[in-house]
Amino acid sequence: MVDGKINVLYEDNHIIVVEKIRNVLVQADNTKDLDMLMLLKHYIKLKYNKPGNVYLGLVHRLDRPVGGIMVFAKTSKAASRLSKSISEHNWQKIYLAVLCGTLKGKGILEDYLKKNEKTNKTIVDKDGKYSKLEYEVLGCKANKTLVKINLITGRSHQIRVQFSSRGLPLWGDQKYNDKAVVKQQIALWAYAVKFVHPVTKKILEFRLLPKNEYPWTIFKIDNKL
């Protein structure tokens, strides 16, 4: 966690799979706030008593307020192979989200999304990039809906924008939900990932449940989703 304890789900000589801490940047920006790359490099340096700089490759991202599973590469070869695998859509990335409003069944959302770099917001725009996700409703309660999402394309803020543009913003999303308040934590979680190991070629799969707090506690969630 932020106090220095990293929740490591898996680690070998080539990759490290960890819990990305909510509200912590994945990579440093001009705010100079704490970031996951810095935390993990420090963790590796101390654990293995490594002199000099530590290599750590970033192969995918999560929005700053979002927590859950992330995979990092410990060698440049692993980084290159993992990045290629992602670009070829050979990863399965599953998210959980709590929507404000009611939705039923399952379906596919397809849009063209465009990011405004000045506002750091994404909009639906015919000149944007093709974006696709699959969703399945797991439960509805108190005018909220728990959905499982298979993210196909992985655009910036994609899940948040695709649902909010349909009148179903994510609970606690202070960027795309007008009713969210400052103290709320966005109900979006990187729940599961499945991919081929870049060296051993073994299929790896990891799952991690969201925090035991509202609004997740409205629903019964287990690792058999």
C-alpha cells in the first residue's frame, strides 16, 4: 500500500503482478506525486539489493483513481513481448463497476472515442478511435447495477465514458458523473487478467476482489464471477 507495502500477486525473473493502489499514478507526471513505477522500482531494489537503476517496463495502464491488477515487465524482452500481445488483443482484462441506474442482461458497447488532452476528458466523437467492450449484469440493488466488463480495446477512460454517455455513470466518478462527491471513490476495479507468459508461454490468470466497502458491499461478490 502507500505506506510502502506492495501487494504482490506474482513475481518471477521476467514479470511482476501487483495490486495497483487507488489514487496513485501509474507513471510520474508533472504533479510529481507518488507513482507505481517508482514504488515498485524501490521494492525491487530493496528486495534484491540491486545497485544502480532498476528496469521496470510499463505495458498497460489504469486511470489514477482506479485500483486492481496490473502487470509490469522486469526485462526489456518481456516488455516488448507483453506489449505486442496486448496490441494483438491476446490479453483478457476483466473489470467490475457499479453503475448509477439500472441495467439488465448482457451486451456490447461500441463507440468512437476521442480524448481532449487539454481537459483530460474523453468524449464520443465520430472522428475518434473505435472502442468496444462487453458487459454482463451481475446484480441490481438500490438503483445501482454491478457489471462485469470484458474490455476489448482499452481506450483512455473508455469504460467510464461508454457507460456515462448512456446515462449510467459509474458511482463515485468525479470526472464523468455530475452527482459524484469529492469523498467518493470511483467504483471501478481491475478484477482479473489472463495472458501468456512472455518467456515460459504458460497461460497465467489472476483475480483480485475490490475493497470491502460501499458500494461494493451492496452486492455479493466472490472470486467465481
